[in-house]
Amino acid sequence: MLTGTLRQDVSTRFAPGIRTGYFPSVAGAWVISNEDFMKGNNTLSNLKFRLEYGVTGNQDGIGNYDYLSDYALGNSAAEYQFGNNYYQIYRPGAFYPGRTWESTATTNAAFDFGFLNDRITGSLDFYFRKTKNLLATINEPAGTNFSNTIVANVGNMQDKGAELSINAKIINTRDIAWSAGINATINRNKITNLSEVPNPNYPGLPVGNISGGIGTYIQLDQIGYPKNSFFYLPAGIWD
């Protein structure tokens, strides 16, 4: 069996010319239990091998038309005094015209199986996932934008792991049915890049904002480590 798709997504969160994303997928499957050499096997009732590849897109964390520079009224603490009167002023907002889709490509190989006329079924799936053009909030150098932070495409990340699921029909009669299932997953996540120019001294991106003050974080996205890792940082490292 062979299937394939091509998805086209268009989002006004990105600038014209780069707002269209193409996300393909393809999957092949071989039902081994249908082959002649498996005929008459009363124990293994179903066995299928799957090989799949697909790409998905992400635009979370971005406002509509964020690629444009907009103007908004300043708050009451930023009014301009003219004589005895105070007037609200319009201020420009930060923008990032080159922002584009975050995309994740996943490759996986799996076995689907069934025993005793599918009284016991399950699957074993191995996967490798690579994300590029990560969307993350980064600090902006002073004087380069109208905010000290911006959501930008800043790096790459990878995941690899395995998933196992098993389901069993413990009781399956006309009057009563009782099924049970178990699943287990192992995943290894690692950030592989966080900057356009390689910088071995880059401390990473602070994430996991908590209450109690502005700019207070308890997690760190750092190259070579999983996303949102808890990390102790000496005071003033980003000063």
C-alpha cells in the first residue's frame, strides 16, 4: 500500500511571498501476514510493516499581520505634556518581516501486529523528527527594533524515540466485553542550533517565565540540551 499527500497552507501572519507553506507526506505499508509464507499461522494473525515520512508547519505565538510595523496609542504613563494638557502618543510596534513557517519533518518505521485472531494487538514505532526555523522569543539589540524582544526563526531541534502500545481483549463475549491497554514511550529531545551565526559562548534563550517580577525565568533553551530544561544561572548573566 502506498499513499501520499501535499498540503498547502497560507497564513497572513507572514509577509507576502513567504506566507505559503508546502507540507508533503508519503507512507508505504506491507501487510506481511497476507503473504503465502504466513498462511496458516494461527498464532500471528496480523503483521504489517509501515514506513512513513511527513512535514508539518507551525505558526503558534505570532499575531496576525505581525510582519507589518503597526502603531498603537501609548499608555497613560507615556503621555506627552503640552502646556497643562497631557496627550497620548502613537508608538511603533516591533516587526519581523522575514519570519516564516517553522517546519518539522518526521521519519518513522513501525510494525503493527496481532496475535490469536487479533485478541492481542499493538504497534511498535521508531521515529526521528527534525525541526527547523524554530519560532522562539529572542532578545533584540538596542536600537535595532521597537521592542527588546521579538518572535523569530532562530534554530533547529531534533527528537528521536520509540513508542510501544499493546491492547488485549481479556473478555469478549456476547454479554460482556473487557479490554485493557498499555503504552510506553521514550523520547530524546535536543536543540542543535539557536543562532544564525555559530557562537559557542551563546548562553541560550531564557524561557519559563514565572510571577514575582519582570524577566524572571526558571528554564533555558540551550544548544545540546532538551527544550525547556531547568537550569541554574548566576545572576547577571544576561546583563
